[in-house]
Amino acid sequence: MLPLAIRLGIVALGAACAAPLHAEDAPWSARATTVAAYLDRQWGQPTGWGASEPWQRFVIVDALIDYERRTGDHAWRGRVDAAVRNRSGLALNDDALWAVIASVHAWNGDHDPELLDYASETYRRLVTTYWDDHCQGGLWWDPARSYKNAITNELLLYASTQLYVATGQQAYRDWALRVWSWISQSSMIGRDGLVNDGLDASCRNNGQPYFTYNQGVLIGGLTDLATITGDPAYRNLAVRTALAATRQLSTPGGILREPVPSIGSDGFMFKGVFAYHLGRLLDAMPAGPDRAELLRWSQTNAEAVWQASDAGTRAIGSDWSDPASAAGAASQVSGLNILLAAGASPIPADPRR
């Protein structure tokens, strides 16, 4: 069983996600409902969504689970239940970790043992097969062992913390700390907290761009580490990365963008991954200037998305600054996630502390 302090923190986080939104947050909830309905109407399929990549299926699952927790709307539960069990098309190790994470989140809702069994067995296979001493550790991105990169290891960190919260098994906590130790010493994180894409053949920062989803998944893992260890230093690191990303990866008008002009269909989901984890960080942050800045930034971006979608009557494009940009299920969910983050509420203080 998890220690009492950790269980209290997790219960508080769950309560914050499930509680009704404050009156001032209601517009974000209503807008998120409109955007989720457009997603299903335009791209919904029996076991997933069209116009999305296989790994993105699981990010959509997570977004709709978060949507249900924040709004109390169960409309998409059937779609989520079917999609999370569709594991077709997964080829790379990061693909598998997206599926692991979504399976844990879905298990939290219905406690189907198959979901947790799949997550734990897939996790075990990955760490026993693809973590080795090359670059002094780290999980390979692909079965061919061609690349050690940020996203795969950030996802391993986040999967470790989520499995620990779900099961209480110490091994997952140990792995979370081990993965973070490796990431923090890997040279992929700059002094400002931003994470580049990966390592070169000499196991050094390869100078590739700071994609938004790399910042987001790190924020999620660090936020969890603060909860499961009780050490706020991890959340402080998450805040540092969030502030660096929102300040440096935005247009002059403050709208999030990728650091390169075009990154293909995978990139349609990147900003949504960032927004999802930023929302979780906002939930966990105490009131103060950093939280106020990040919440204002989230609401500015959410308003831009809403305006670009003509109040939810057209698809949300992949570029939040350009209403005419290419769109699909992934970009729609990216917009949904920033709308949800804009309505984030802080965790109530524990009266016993």
C-alpha cells in the first residue's frame, strides 16, 4: 500500500479533476464539450479515430478520460473503452509506452484486469529488452536500437510513476527515479529546462529541436515524482520547463508553436501532449505568480483555438495561429487539451496539514 501522505496527495488530485468547475471556468467546460463532439462526429470510428496515427489513438484516449474527469460528461466512455484495447499499428517503443499509459488510465476507471496486465507486461518487456548500458543507460526508441531519445525515456518515466500510483509496487517507483536520474544527466536538458530530441552517436545532445511534446511529457513525469516522493523540488523543475516552453516556444502573441515549420502528422498531436501535462501541473500548483502566468497563457491559447475554430463549428488546425492550417483528429484533440488546461483548478489545501 502507498504511504498515507502519497495517498492523500493522489486522492486530492483525483478530487480536483472530478470536482465541478468553478463558475468562471464554465465557458471552458462548455467549449471542450463542443470540441469533443466535433471530434467524434467528424472522425469517430468503432475502435478509434480517423485522421490520426496509431500512437495518437492513446493520447486521444487520455484526453477524453481527462475530459470526463473534469466535466463529468460520460458521453465518450464507450469510444474510449474500445479504442484503448485496439493495439494495432504499434511499431516503436514509444508507441508501446503511449499504450501502456492510456491502459493504466483506463484501468483506473473500470478496473478491468486485462488493461493493467497488458500495461505491466508490456512495460516489463520494454525495460528488460531495450534498456542497456549504451549511453550509460536509457531505453532505445526502436527495436533496431538506432536511437536513444527524449520522448521514449520521458514516457518510461511517466509510465513508471503511473504504474506505481496504480499498483503501489516499489519497483515502479525505483524505475521512475532511475529513469529521471539518467535523463537529468543525459545532456538532453538545457539550463533553461527545455529538452531537445535526443542523443547522437557519441551519446551527447544532438542539437535537434525542442519539440513541445518533449517538454510536456517531462512536466508530467516530474509532477508525478513530486507527488510520490513528497519532494516539491521535482515540481519546481516541472514549472521551470513549463515557463521556458511557454515563453520560448510561442509566437510573439503568446501562441504555442513547434520550433520547425512542418513536422508531419505526428506533430499534429505534439501541442496537445504539452497542454495535457500543463493542465495536470496547474492542478497541482499552489497559487502564486508562476501558476497565474501559466494559467493566463493557457487561457490565451485556448481562446485562440476557440476563435480559430469559429466557436467550435470547424476543425481545429495544427497551427493555432492559422485557422486554415491542416487539421485532423490529432489537431482537434490538441485543441481540446488546451481548453481543458484553461479551466484547471488548484488542489484544495488539506485541512489536516
